[in-house]
Amino acid sequence: MAIAKGIQAHKVFKLGKAAPKRDQRNLMFAAILAKPVKLPKEYDFDLQHPGIPTPMFANDELGDCVIAGRAHQTLRFEDIEQGAVLTITDAEVKTEYFKQTGGHDTGLVVLDSLKAWRARGWRAAKNRYKIQAFAEIVPKDHTAFKRAVYMDIGCGIGLSLPVSAQAQVQAGKPWDVVKGPGSQPGSWGGHYVHVCGYTKRGPTCVTWGRKQVMTWGFIDKYCDEAYAIIDAVNTAKKKRGLKAAAIAEFLDSLKKREKKRK
């Protein structure tokens, strides 16, 4: 595949998300949401589940942000499932990354990687973990972001980062919209992150070994793809908030499509 734009453009903050791939057959998050729930004004999974680390996962060396984001989400899924924090290693992240790239530091297409996660899972902390489904979120639907986070699902999002975001992250400031040179979407390149929380101002993601706050305006301008990623509908929040039957129906239709292709 082509090398993702901006993948090695910074000495520390590596990128690695290729241009979005669209598929009109994707399961849509809006289609599997149950009745609206009262959302808190702010919510962060990590504050509710203390002790979750934020490793770099080699994203200062390689453009493996798609798999690093997967690792961050797996940590949180399994903290709920197992009641313990996994030890996911850089080596495991690199192995999965190079398995998907064919051994080259090219970055990844998010949709292709999500399909692989759903189909075969990945090996982390010496075990194999698969997701049940992923559902596309319309990036400007802020309520959908909040609902995914509040249900302890979180979001995996793709960002078409501007050069202006470099100075903001280096200074420890929120990602926000600015004007002028370097503010064009994608002028730095593509990046993928796991969103684990939100404030009144915007989402909070995990990336490059730290928490990074964004404004909703930044999401509106620079987020070019977003997915709620579901490991299982097996908690009270998920059972209240998601239509399990609709997810099962989609997965059944997916199996039938794949069977026809064979």
C-alpha cells in the first residue's frame, strides 16, 4: 500500500493513518442505539477505572497509531472484562502492525484494520482478543461520541491533522482550530486515536503516551472517520444503550455476504 502522509514527519509524534476508505455497507452507530440516556456533562473511563496506563506503544518510532489505538482500547475493554490491567507489550503491537502492512512502516487503512480485528482478532498480553462489531459514527454527531464513551465502548477516530496541531501537542495544549498557515486539514498527515472521555469542551483521547484534549470544533474540522468499537454487549450500560438484536442481525447478514463471495 502507499505510505500514509506525514508518517515520519516529526521526531517523536509519528502518524500512520492512511486516507479513509468508505463502505456504504458499514453498520451505522445510529442504527444500533436504543432509547436516549441522560448523559453526564463530562465523563472519562479512566477516572472511573483508575490505574489504566497510557503507553507509547512504539508510536514514537513507527507509524503504528492504528494498532496503538487498538491496544489502548483493548486495555479498557479487558479492564471491564477481567477486572485487571493487561500488560500489552510494544513487541505485540509491532507484530500486529507489520502483519497488516506486510513488514513495512507504511501506516494502515483504519477500516481494513477494523475488519481484521473483527475477523481474526489479535494477540495481546499472550492471548487473542476479537471484537464483536464496529459501527460508524458521523463525526459531527457529538452526542453519538458521548454515548459511545459513556457506555464504556469509546471511539476510534481518524484525524486529518494540521501542522498547527504539532505546536499544540508539544506545548501540552488542547487541539483547537486556529487560522492561518498550517491550519489546513491533512497538512501534517493522518492519525488514529482512541477516545476514552469527553469534557464540555470536547473529546479526550489517548495518544503518544499521554492524554490529549480536543475541542468539538477541532473534531468538526479535522475528524474524517469515527467508529464505535464493540467487544460484547455484556454490561448494564451496553445492554441499556445498544440494540443487541440489531447488531446480531447485521453480523448474520455479513456472514451471508461473505459466504456468497466464497
